[in-house]
Amino acid sequence: MPKLRYTYQTIEFDTMDIHVKTLKDKQQYDDKCDLNPTLGISSANWSLFGVIWPSAIILANLMDDYDIKDKRILEVGCGIALSSLVLNHRHANITTTDFNPEVEVFLEENTRINEGIKIPFECANWANADDTLGKFDLIIASDILYEKFHLEDLSRFLNEHTNETCEIIIVDPGRGNHSKFSKMMVLLGYVHSQSEPLNTSDYLDEPFNGQIIRYIKG
């Protein structure tokens, strides 16, 4: 396998610049995963954590001025964790989680690049209930509704990590699983709403056809 290739970029927000190291493109793959099949990460999806998707940029822009006072916040399926880097810059109480353990390596490097404090990370599987993350007041995620067979595990995972009063925000590009997932969340007692992100042409190169989905508990 050829050596992994990376790129560095700066993403501008109204109040800050965030610098990130990412994989160069979606063609990158770490063949160490072939030596550890228990990770369950194929060559086809290994790189998905390591590039920045439009949904992640929208979520990060939303977090740029979101009310974070006295909130414990979790980013689920964080990947490069752009939103967490923004929140860390704002001194939020932010924790991150992802299935791919390589995320932690990038998170530590990108936190260092941005001169931030260490962001807690836990490698967690939505299908298991053995993590130590705890409960949160705000849970955020982007582009995580991409596999139908993950939806039930995801709804249970989110519900297990909400405080009695909690808001869940998911930016979804419209992969077709939103309706089924929202029905699951409503059955768990959440109030569901959705809206289109505003002014995305200010920071995205192409139109965004997805939604910002919110689930409110308590």
C-alpha cells in the first residue's frame, strides 16, 4: 500500500479560523486495518472519517454561535470533529466519539494545531452499551444516517446518553433514512422538527439539499 497522504486547510468562521489536517481524499486507506479485522472497518469506508463533508461544515457553522452555557456536549460520529474544534475554541464542555480509533490521532493533532485544550474522546460502537461517556445536555452529529441497519442502534445509543432535558441536532444531507429514524426517536419520546440551513452559499461550493434535524427531550 502507498503511504497515506494528507492535506492541511483553514476553515473560516465569523469569529475564528480553524486549521485542520485531513486525509488528502477518500482514496486513502490504512492497511493496518487488514491486520486487525475485529475493527470491522473496510477499505471502502475507512477514509470516511478523515475528510470534511458539507454536513460537517454546516454543523460547525451552527456551533459557531450556538448557546452552549452550562451544557455538556457530545459529538457523535465526529470524524475530523470540526464542530468540536469550534466548540473547544469557545471553551465549551465538549466530548467526542467515533467508531474509528484513528479519529483520536487526528483529533489530538488538530487540537494541537489550533492551540486548544485536550478534547475527551472515546471509541464507541453504537451497537454496544459498554462505553463510559455518560449523559449530555446537547448531542450533535452530521451525516450519520447513512446505513439503514445502523438506525436502531443509533437511536438507542443517543437515548442512552441524554440527560432528562436534552437536544439532539443532526445535519443530514438527505440520504433517505431521515424519516425512518425520526419515527424511532418519536417513539422514544422526543419531539422532532427540521429546517433548512440558512446561507450555505456563503461557505459551501455547491447547494446543500439536506436538513437540520432536531430532537427535543424534556
